[in-house]
Amino acid sequence: MTESFQSLEKIPRHVALIMDGNGRWAQERGLPRIEGHKEGAQSVRAVLRAAAKAGVEFITVYAFSTENWKRPPQEVDGLMKLLVSSLNAYEQELHDNKIRLRIMGQFERLPLPVRLRLQKTLDATRHYTDHTFIIALSYGSRTEIAEATKRIAEKVKAGELDPKKIDEQTVADHLYLPDVPDPELMIRTSGELRLSNFMLWQLSYSEFHITDTYWPDFREEQFFQALEAFNGRDRRYGGVKK
Ligand code: FPP
């Protein structure tokens, strides 16, 4: 599979992924939901490796949404613990592949031990520039846009910003990670045709690849297929083909 990536003409700089179907994967095997998430964490690892191999600079995964806080406390706790154990298990790989970790979302809402563990890896990988791994945690796109709006309004109130000068770039500059380019490709697993409050602003012009595969079964081969599909597309940003 390795050499296949080299056969692709276009490699997206940024790929965003909605990891869906962990629960169903587990249910179909008569396993507790957390087992689906654990297997899903292995898929995250596989995709990170494949992305580094393919030359994708940014990978963003939707690991925990603002809505996910409503899940049973046992599942929320299991996901938080899984995040910490995954970091412990993969940190070396981030260093080996020179991958910088970043977080997108309401960091302060996460439990303190999770924040402390994340902060350690955020600091230890801050200097890497080749690849970036972004975990969307307690993330909601509407909240992100509302928070950006609040900060813009504060600047106007303080006399630092002229309301007449507010444009698309102003909004983009106040989102969580303003220096990260918009994803060219968004992949969603398990066949759902929804955005689920994920990067509404940033995905305005992205190609979507929806696969029926459940996230725990999404590995290098499926990632390659998504890039292949992306290569078959024509992106015109609403303009006309030249
Ligand atoms: C959606 O499946 C998946 C999630 C809410 C959690 C995704 C989290 C991981 C894979 C954990 C590892 C993350 C990292 C960054 C190491 P679902 O539970 O909604 O599935 P269902 O729709 O089949 O119920």
C-alpha cells in the first residue's frame, strides 16, 4: 500500500475526519461501546502514520463534541481515560514522525488530569513544523463562531477594531486555530450525511468523502481510497473551469 500514495497526483494539505460508528462496531460484536472507541483509537494511529507517509501536513479528528458531554458519565469518563492512555502509547510516534499536537475546542472544560496530560505533549511537540495532529475536543463549530464573534465585539468596544473593516478574514482570524489552513478534504465514516457541528466555517469549500466503513475499520487502505476519490474530483471554488 505504501507506494500507492506516491501514485497520487494531488495530496491535500489538510484532511479533517469525523470518526463515526465506534458504538455500532462494538454493538455488532456484542461488546461494550468503549471497546469500539478503543479500536477507533488504533484507527487514529493508523491514519496518522498513513498521513505522514502520504505527505498530508494537517490531520484533524473530531474526538469529542460539545454535545458528547450529554453521553452517560461512564462513557465520557471512558473516552477521557482513553485519550490519556492513547497519548501515553503514541507520544513516541509523534516524535518519530515529527508531528505537532494541537487541540481545538473548549480546553478549560476538560478534566484537570486530561488537561495536564495534554499540555505535556502540546509543549513537547510544539517545535515540529512538518506535520500537525489536531484533536477536536469539547468542540462545537457554532460555539467556536459565537466565541469568535464575542472577541471581535470586545475589540470593537475597546476601540481596537472598526466595525466597517470586519470581513471574512476577521472572522477566520478569531477562530480557535487561525493559522491552520482550511481542510481540502473531509472524511466521515459510517455513512451518515451530516456535518454534526464540525468546522462549519472551515469546510465551506472542502470535498466530502463519506464511507460506510465504521471508524474502527478505517485504516491505511481506506484512507488511501479517500485520497484516491479526492484525486478524481475537480475543485473550482464556485468559479468556472479554466
Ligand atoms: C463516534 O462514534 C466516536 C466518538 C464520539 C469518539 C471518537 C474517539 C476516539 C476514536 C478515541 C480516540 C481519540 C484519539 C484522538 C486518540 P459513536 O460512538 O457516535 O458511534 P455510533 O454512532 O455507532 O454510536
